[in-house]
Amino acid sequence: MEVLEEKEEEEQTGEELKALEISDNLQDVEMKVSMEQVCVPSDVPDFDWSSIDTSQLPSSYKINSPKEKKLLHIADHFLQQYTHLCPDRKPLFLHPVNECGVEKFVSTTIRPTLLPYTELYHWDGCASFVSDYLTMEPLKSPITPPSSLYSPTTILKYQKGNCFDFSVLLCSMLIGAGYDAYCVHGYATHEICSLDETLKLCPLLRKPQEVPKEGMKKKSNKYRVKPPPDLQSKFELQQEAKKAAETEAAQKNKEREEEKVTEVEKPKRDPLYGLRVHAWVLVLSGKREVPETFFINPFTGNSHSTRDEHFLGIESVWNHRNYWVNMQDCWNGCKDLVFDLSDAIRWEIMLSRIKKPLQLLSDAEEEKELSDRDTDDMQEKGEEDMSFDMPPSWVAPIQISPREFETRCSQGRKVILYKKAKLEKWAPYLNGNGLVKRLTVYADLDCTEVVEVREWFRNREDMLDMREVNKQTQLTTEYFSPGHLLGLKAHTYMSLEPETEHTMEFYNEARVDGLQKRVENDNKMTEYFVGRDDFLHVRHMEFGKRGKKIHLASTRTDINSRPIVQIKECFHRNLEKPADEDVAERIFLITEETIHLTYHLKDKYITASKKDFFKAADGDRKGNEIVMTPEMCITYQAGSSEKDKKLLHLYKALQQLTEEEKQLKQQVRQSEAEVLNILKIRENEETAVKLTVSIYNTERNKKRRQQYEAMKNTMEDELLGQEEQDLDYLAPFLIQIGHRKKMTKGQALRVRDDCLTDLKHRLIDKANIIQARFEKAVEELQKKNQWFQENHNQLSAEEEDDFLTCCSEIAFRIHILALRLNREKQTAPQKYLALEEKLRKDPRLAEYLGHA
Amino acid sequence: MSQLYNSIEPNIIDDEMVQKAIEEQCPEDIGKLAKREGINLKDVTELQLGFRNILQIDNLWQFENLTKLQLDNNIIEKIEALESLVHLVWLDLSFNNIEVIEGLDTLVKLQDLSLYNNRISKIEHMDTLQELQIFSIGKNNLTTLEDVIYLRRFKNLRTLNLTGNPLCHDEQYTLFVVAHLPDLVYLDFKLVSDTTREVAVLKYQDLTEPLEHEEAQALAQLEENQAKQKELEYHKTAFVEYLNGSFLFDSMFAEDTEAAKLAYLPGVGNLLQAYRTEFVSVCENLFNYGLKEYEKREAEVSDFYEGLHEALTANQQEGRKIILDFENRNKRRLDEIHSASSYDIAESKRAEYKEDILQLSEALMTLEMLIADQLEELIKDFKGNIAVIASTFIENVKGMMTQCRDLENRYHEKLLEISITTLEKSVKNQLDEDLPADVRMLLVDKNTIVNAINASHGIRLLKIAKRESDILSNTYRWQASVTEKAFQNEIDRNRDRVREIVQYIDNLQEELDNIEILGPTE
């Protein structure tokens, strides 16, 4: 802190106004720069926060509750003491006004909320969401905290805010997710404050650090052969070394010069270094298995170590419970700060607690409170522990709809500039081809010469995950997620034309043949296999020129295919066979009709056994009788001089090989066909990109929704139909007759009459019931009246009231009953007639009744 | 039947029959080749000798690699002469006149055995056939259901055929078999259904459970024994077997009758107890030291072989590289020579190639010389180290054995002292205790007792000395054998390699020479 203070003092000596002016200018410049960098496309450059509509906001936004007022009072008191004790330090950021112009204490602006998205259960998900969702606005003055702090809900609504807004929103989400998170008001470098990442390497381009592999080979064995005597001239070696050193030195000089050039690229020193106000989030270790305390820069969503040199100092930190002022010296940035908030010497607490510091608060209580928070009546329980409890947040619950959550950035697009790279992000489904991310890598700092473009896709039906286009070599590499139709994993090509250079990688686990990779160019094809039962790992094929040698190759398959010149297969060692019976490599020279077999090396041998078969060219001369002659096979058997292996075996082997050769040829043709097929499929997929939609995503999955709705409709229809069927008014009478199909006229008439009399009875019964009730009610009333007459004088006022209400109630009932009775009497004949009519028209009875 | 049997001349397997059988089972084209070349009986893996009226199995010992043998539909009466066919997987002896299962002990790989339609009345003599999967013994004279229990020992048995035996008439036959062979999948050509199995298991629970228990116990016992054996084996390789405990001490006193008598003397019991604990603790030390030294020795040897292996692999790779280089360079050489346009060119090329072959030979030999020298040095180092290890071990063992001897001497002196005082007391008739009669016999005069004590002392010393010399001679033997093995291995390797190189070069030369004949003719 001292350094900062000193600087401040220097500037304070009469030059305050000037400094402010400078900062204003600077800020303007920054504004422009940042606008360019952030690429807010054709947006209103200056969003007018004063014009926002506050009329819809709840009342807690507009007035302070008594408790809040008391809190503000305490805060003022605290501030007074603080300024008295530390007159040199800047005023604290305690209670800025909110969007309704009401002063609110910063802690109450934090509204801990757990949002219902799995991504947001972890800090990195929250941080990247906040950094994506909100658009960054610079502070009005880069060296003072803002005068206002709006609610997270408002910030979410307008999707923009300054670093304080970012931090408050992120902090709310992190605390909601159970992290021990705090907003930090402090100082940071220009790059951090203005979201300038053009000097940073893009995180996607960072190479994973190679772990040095050592320790395994280090065990020195005392049994080590002595190297053979060195017969080289020492002098010559010396001379050579000298020369090498010279050239190296020259190289180094050159490099140094180059380095100088690159150093020029570095930015000049920031005049406001150490004064730029920034707000970020501090996550303390302990909760949610966070092993180490760290910072999150809300602009980028990246985590930083607390020793990061970009963070230059901390004024104060706060969460939804309390407010701490840093009393430690920040001369060395944040490197030496101790984040033990219960340490009263290092951290001045605002609402001091009597019993326990926050960090010792039991988890159970914490969780209880977490769940309480949503229902606004929080923190009643922990109150005994504290002298004064922080009032509940005045902010309405934070809500993010699934659509907003998915769309992320405003208009679903975001651009970030890194050093020699540009990163663009889109919301899923925004682009028709499923593009969600694109990274363009440039050769120079001005981003003019494109080196490489990487595109990431999501929800594609062809499982395309990423495409890498190297602009310099024109090579395109596509990476697929598991699940592509043909098990494709990666595909590198210049063009989709067949018989050009292609490298296809496959998910070998998903393929029956264990193919892992296939490299093809115009006259060669090499296939690599993994985990095959026959130990094959490489198959290499060479093709001849098309058309010229057709007479040699098999013409009957198809004339268009290229003649196969050579097939070479390599096998791994099969430990079940002896080494000199286990083929390591076999070459079929198809045009020369020879087969070369090379076997695996026997233990400690340096020469491999070999067999060369020359297929009998004169076999056909003697009809179809093939005779094996010793000349047809040349054998070299390593380590054994006896050569007289029986011709029988050789003959069998040759026969088998011939058979296999035939199969292999077919195999090769199949491979060729598969390549063509893949290329065709890829082309089709690329021309008509289809996106998949999860069946749970009802909003997007129209088909699914239609299906669902159709299903629902049919279900409803069925239900209705059932109901109609259930109410067959004739059923009971038809059952009485027994057989329904045939009915005599008499029976039909009887059914009709039965039905009608039944209805009549019903109607009369109904009327009778109503009549009975009516009479009963009248009687009751009479009784009451009588009782009242008798006891008229002894009754209290209360009882009299009771009686009156009772009477009026009974009277009302009598009235209703009278009405119903009346109506019943009127409608009964109509109902009777209606049924009669209906019966006449009923298809089951019509033919009999029609004549009647 | 008997008439038929009588009318046919019984046969014996002879070369002719075998030859014919082999020829029959070959396809035509191969058969011709085979006929011309003759057949090596070792190469035959399958043989069909069915329907040949064979009475006696014989002359099959040459078919070492036979895996499938069919001897069905003969009149064989005894299983014999199959001992050498150890690779046999499938043996068919159905439709014969066999009465006893025997002579199958060496066929440990047998998986499928058919004895269908014979006259067998008892399942026996098959304990070694642990791989058995399919067993057919239908149409025999098996009468007792309990015979099936014998089959429990075949853990891989899945298919069993018992139809046509008298025991099948038993109502409980199926359930009994299924209950006792729970892993069976097919019985008498039918799939065993789960319901049958459940019923069977329920029904015969009382019978099978004790069996299972017994088997489990036997297995546990076996494992325990094996573990013990292994432990002992380990101790033996460390040369300190039976030293962890009082075994040596006990053996020292085991045959010594005098010592047993002397133990009755007053005060000797305590003395013996103290001696015993001390001695055992020394033994224990020796034992632990021995194990430690053993680990050390093993580590040394494995270090050496690791180093050796490393060197050899490097050498092998280098040699391989030279050869591959050569082969790549000369891939088309022979063709070129073969199709050279003129004799001169062919000749010059041939000479060139010859030169190249020579150079290759030279290079390979040099490499071999180099590695031989290097390895010689390596082995010398190894020998030295082994000698050092062995001598330190011997020295320490000797030291500990001296401790044992000292203990023995001390005990001896004390015993002497006690016995003399006892003798004196006895002479003076001051003995408080009653001693057994034979002990009293010793206490007649000084000479007798001293002699007795000396004799038993001598025996004990001898035992200690023997144990010591055992360890020492074992150690010497180990040292010699390890060193010898290293040297011998190296010599063999060197010879093999040289032979390989020579042969390879010869082969190349020959190829070239063969070409030479053709060269000028074109």
C-alpha cells in the first residue's frame, strides 16, 4: 500500500486536478481502444445507464429497510473511524447508490444464488459464464471506484457492466454454489483493467507442459560393457568443436538481435501503474475442496494465483456477510498478502463478531442458510452469534432462463483478441453448421497474415468436433468425436478428391478390423492396425498406373481399379509360435508372382529366416497339375544348416499363401471402396450439415415436440371416445333382453318403454328428494322460530345474532330448494320427451320404432 | 455276433496299415507329393484306424505329435501302448471290447475321450486327465451310481454320456448325476435344464454337501502343503533350511541317549533351557542373515544378466542394422547380374557383389569379436563379485557357527561341573532327589560320567560341523555353477553367432553362385 500512497501523495500535491484530467483523457483513449478490441459490433458505444427503466423493480430496490438504514449508519461510523485512523488512504467503497439512486451497502448487493445448471456448480463454469455473458464497460475514471453499483439482476438484464458489476454477479453465483468467495476492491495492471489480452498467448494455443521423464532409466548398472576403444583423432574433434562453437555464437548474436526487435513490441510503462482500480473475486481455500486461495478475474474468467504480478493491491474485500479492510502493506503487489480474514491486525473487520469468525462457521449452518436464502427470510438463526447481523440482500433472486444461458454472449457472439490470435465464440445452434468457436492464428502482431484457423463445432450429426486449416500448407484436418458412421477420428486432406493425399484416423476400438489409420496418396496406401488377433499391424499397398497394365492384373473385378503391384504386411511377434515360424513381414509381388516371407528374429540372432516363393509359371503347361519343385522356393533358415524341409510343407504353405493373396486383393479393393465411400459421405455431410438436438431439448426439437403433442392429442381423443362409449344409456335394458343382435318389435318396444319408465321414475325420485329436503328445511325453520319465541327473553345478544344468521341461512336454503323443485317440475317433461325422441332415432331401435 | 467275431481275422497295427491310413486321409495332390517324398511320422497329427479289426494297439510310439486318434470299431481288449502320445487331445476307443480303463495316465492333454460301447464296469485310473471336457462311456457295464462321484475331479467336464449302462435304470439316475456334477451342460446328448439342476441340487443336498466340504478341505490341505514346500524350497536355495527354530538344536539331542539321561541331573534342566534359547537365537540370526544374503546374491545375478542382456540387445540391433543395410543395398543385385546385357558386366557385378559379401562377413565378425571381448571382461567382473559375496557369506556363517560351538562348549563345561558335583554328592549319599536307575548307573564313577558327557558333546559338535559344512559346500557349489553357467552361456552364444554368420554368408555366396550359372547363358 505504501507505494501507492506515496504516489498518491506526490500527485496530490496540488496536481490533483491535472491528474484527473489526464486520467479522463486516458480513459477516453482507453474507451476507444477497448471498443475496438472488444469489437462490440455497431452497438451504442455509450450505453446510458440513467435511461434504464426502474419502475418495474421491486420496492426493496427503492427504499431502505430500518435494518439497512442502521447498517448504513454503522458503515458511516466505520468510515469515519477509518479515515481518522488512516487519513492517507483512499475512501472505502462502502455504499454506492444503486440503479434507483438509493444508497445500498455493498455486502447487501451480493445475492447468493445457485442456478440450476450443472455447469454453474463449479467456479470455472460460473467465471466463464459471467465473462461471456456480460459485456465489459470500463470504469468512468480508471483510478477511482464507481459511484454506483447496480444490482446483479439489472446487470444481467442489460448484459453489461464494469468490473465491480462483474465481480458482484460472479461472487453471488460462487457463494451460491458453496464457495468461500469475496469481492475484492483493489488495483491491477492496465491489461487486466481494460480486458486487454492482446499481449497474452491464447490459452488454447498454450502447449501442455511436458513432464520430464526421468528416474526410470537412471538406475546405473555396474555391469556395463566398456565402450570399444576410441580410434578417432582427438585433435580433429577439437577443431570441429571449435568450428561448431563459432557458428553457434554467430547464431546467438543473430537471435539476440531478433530478440531486441521483439522487445520493442512490448508496451511502454503505464503512467497510472498501481493506481488503476479494479474489482475481482477472491476464493479462499477450504470450502468445496479448494486447495489453495486464488483470484478470479471476472473479465476473462481465468483464475490467477494470489502471487500474480498483475494484481497490484487490495483495498478491501466483502461478501454477503461482512466487509474487511486490508491493513497490510501492498508495496510488493499481492504477493505477500495473508488471506486469513480472522486476523484482526491484517484485516479490519466492519461488523465485528463476538464469538466465531466466519471461517469457523459450521457447514451445516451454512447450508441451512443457503437454502433459506431463496425465501428471503434468511439468517435468523445465526443471529445470536453476532452483535449486528448483515441484513438480507435487497436484490431480487437472480434468474437466468435456459435460453439466455445457452445464448451466452449478447447476440450470441463474442470476440477476444490474443497475442497473434483471434478467438470468436458463438452460441450453439446460432450458426447453421454448428460452429461454436473459431481461433485464427496470425503470423504477425498486426493480425494480417493468417497462419492457421481452428474451428470447433457442436451438435453436429456427423460428429465433427474440430477443423484445423493450415493456411500455409493448405492442409485441412478434421477431428471427429466417437460415433461417426465409419468410426472416423481424424481426417487430414488437401482436397476431397479421391486418390490424392489423405490421412484418415479411426477409432480402432469401434472397428471390427482394428484399423487405426490409413494413409493414402496417389499410388500408395498404408493401413495401420491395432490389437488384431492375427498380429497384423501394417499393411502397405502399392498401385500401378491405371490402364497400362490391365492385362496383368485381374481384369474381371472392374476395369477402373488400379492394378495392385505390391502388398506388404507386417506382423507383431506372436509369442505362441516359435520365432522362425512366426512371419514378421510378407510381401506379395503380384506382378512378378513372387512372395517373400521374412520371419521374426530368434532370440539373440541377427539374421532372420526367409522364404521366397516363385509361383510356378509353367504350372499350366501340364494341364492343371501343379508340381512343386525345389526351385520354386528359396529358403534361408537362420541358425540351422539343414535345408531339407519337405516339399510337402512348402507346398502346403504356398497353397495357403496363394489363397491369402486372393483374399488380400479383395481386401485391398474393399479398402479402396471404403475410402471412396468415406469421401463421398464426408462431402454429403459437409454440403448439408445437420445438427442434432437432444430429445430433452423440447424448445429446439420441433419434431419431437410435434410427436409429443400428437401423442398427447391422440391420448385425449381416446379418452373422450372412451367416455362416450361408457355412457350407453340403453345398455342396462338391452342386457335384460339378452341377445342384442336380433330383436323383435315387441322387445324393442319393451326396451323403449322400460327406458322411458326408468327415466320417469328417476325424475320423480329426484323431485321427491328435493321436496323432502324442502319440507325438512321448512320444518327446521319453524322449530327454530318456535324455540325463539319461547326463549325470546332469556337470550343474550350473541345468541340472538346466532339465531338470526341461522334463520337466514335456512331461509336461503328453502329458497334454493324451492327454485330447484320448480325447475325440476318444468324440465322433467322436456327431458322425457327428449329421451323419447332420442330412442326413436337410436340406430338399434330405429327400425322397429320407425314404423310405430 | 460270436460267429461274426470268429469269422474275421484279428489284426495288429503294423507299418503297412499305418501308411495306408495316412495316405487315405491326404488330399490327392498332396498325397502324391507325400508318396514321392515319404512321410515323417512325427508330422502326422491325426490318424484314423477305425473298422480294421485291430486286436491290439501297437506300433504307434512314433507318432509323437498326434493329437487325434480314432481306434473305433475294432476288437481291442486292452488300452495299451499309448503312453508316448502325450499330445493327444482326442481319443476315440468306442465300439471295442475294453473291460478296464487303464494306460491313460500320460495323456494329460486329453479333452475328448470316448469309450462308448465297451465292457467297462468301473470308472477308474483317470486321475491325471484334468483337461477332460467330453467323456462318453455309454453302453458299458456300469452298475453303481456312486461311480459318478469319481467324475467330480474333472473340473472342465461339460458333456457326459452314460446312456445304456445298467445304472441308468435307476429312477434317480439323472438327478443323481446332475446333483453330483453341477457344472455339467449336456448329459446323454441333452441339455441339462436349470429346473432339473435345481431339483437335483435340492434333493441331494445332504449327499453333496459333505462331499464338497471334504473336497474343500483337501484342497486347503494341498495348498497349505504346497505353500510350506515352497517356503522350504526358498530356504533351501538360501542354504539355511531348518534354521528358523530349534530344529538343529533338537536334532543335536535327538539321537543322544546319554544326554537324555544327563538331563535328569539336578540343575541341568535349567541349564539346557538357557542353552536352548541362546542356541536357537543364534540359529535365527544365521537364518535371517542367510535370507538376506540370498536376496543379495539374487540381485547380483539379476544385475549381471540385465547388463548382459542390455549389451546383447545393443549388439543384436547393431548387427541387424548392418545386415539390413546390406540387404537394402543389394536387393536388386542378383536380378541385375542375372539380366546383365553382357558377360563382362555380369562378371564385374558379380565380383562387386562378392566383395560386398566379404565385407559384410568381415563387419559382422568384427562386431562379434568386439562383443565377445567385452562380455569376457564382464563375466570376469561377475566372477570376481560372486567370489567376494560367497567368501563373505562363508566367513560370516563360520563366525556364527563358532558362536554355536562356543555355546556348546560352555554348556559342556557346565554340565561337566554339575555332573561332577552331583557325583560327589552321590558318592557322599547327599542327593536330595531320586534319580532314575539308568541315570544312577552313570553316577558310579568319574570316568563313566565324563565319558558319557564327552560322547554326547562329541555328537553335538559333529552335528554343528555337519550343518556348517553343508552350508559351505552348498555355497561353493552355487558359486561354481553360477560362474560356470555364465561362461558356458557366453561360449555357446559366441559359437551360435559365428555359425549363424558363416551360414548366412554361405547362403549369400550360394545364391550368387547359382546365378553365375545362368548369367552367361542369357
